[in-house]
Amino acid sequence: MNLPDKWQALVIQLLAVPGMLLAYYLLLYHNGVLFTSCTVNDFFDCGQVSGPGSPYSSIGPIPVALIGLIGYMTIFLVVWLGNWSELIEDYIPEVLVGLTGLALLFTLGLTALEAFVIHAFCQFCLYSAAIILVMFALALSLLISQRRDEG
């Protein structure tokens, strides 16, 4: 199966671009480079979730937004490298299910933290969560279609 036949992988790669932009925006906000008002109301408050002073915006010294940026870049590059490496192309469905599955678990944990501990949501984080959920569904679809084509 050629990579162009794997339309789901190409859509996943395409979705990684706005994901990278969201993560980069949140990283700039976390680092204090952007001073923007992310507070919409008590329910949507990016400052509490991912702002420079938020205790939940980092895991140790590593900003959560940087983890997201690296994750999106990795997903993008895996699909891109599938065009150049037959080994990666052969295992792209499994790799994408693994990467997007980890991203989904990480995202679910962060969203639970927003809901049950912080009691506020970052709207940009929710957009990212939606992207990850769609990516995971597409990766599962790709894996299922590959298995069906194999036999």
C-alpha cells in the first residue's frame, strides 16, 4: 500500500500543522512572550491552565505546551518520513496509533486536570484535544483498513 493510498495518514499530517501552531502559541504564552488576555469567563481561563504563573502548565521544568509541540512535530515527521522510508511506510498505521494514542491519553489527563482540579478550561487546549481525538480516530481507521487489505 502506497502512502498516497493512506489518506488518513495525510489528513493526520495536515492536522498536525494547526496542532503545532496551537502548541507554539501556548508555549509563547507560557514563556511570557505573548501577553494576551485568554480569560473569557470563569469557565474559560487560559491563564489558570497554561499561563506563566500556573502551577499546572509544566511538568517539572518542561512546559506542557513544549511537550505538545514536540508531539505534533513527531507525528508530522513520521508521516513525512513514510514517503522516504519503506520501513516507516510499512508500519505507519501502527506507529500513528501508538503516537496518537499516547497523545490522547496525555490530553485526557490534562483535560481531567482542567475539569476536576483547576476548574477552568483553556479553549486552545480544548481545540488541541479535538485535533488529537480526530487524529486518533483516523489512525485507527488507517490501521483497520490496512488489516482489511492484508487479508
